[in-house]
Amino acid sequence: MKRFERTYSQGVVEVTEIWVDTETGVNYLWHNTGSAGGLTPLLDEEGKPVVTKKKPEL
């Protein structure tokens, strides 16, 4: 299983993506323009990290 999973992607030259850490469930926002980019935890309205609950394994 991959540690990080891309769950959202928008754009070609200017790219915005959301990645989820499959171990912790924490969501990260990645934004890239040209040769510059940045990664930050995605926060909710209270300033806490957005956490995706793990899917139950079958």
C-alpha cells in the first residue's frame, strides 16, 4: 500500500492537489506553479488538520 494517495487534482501548468497520508489520514494541500511549489496540511474552520477516516478493510 502506498503511504500517500492523491484524492484531488486540478490544473496542468498551475496544479493544486490534495494528498492523504494513508497511515494517519491527514490531508495535505500541494500547489505548484512552474518550478515553485509548496505543501501544507489542509486545515478545517477551527484550524485543525482535516483527517480522512480509514476505509474498513474487507
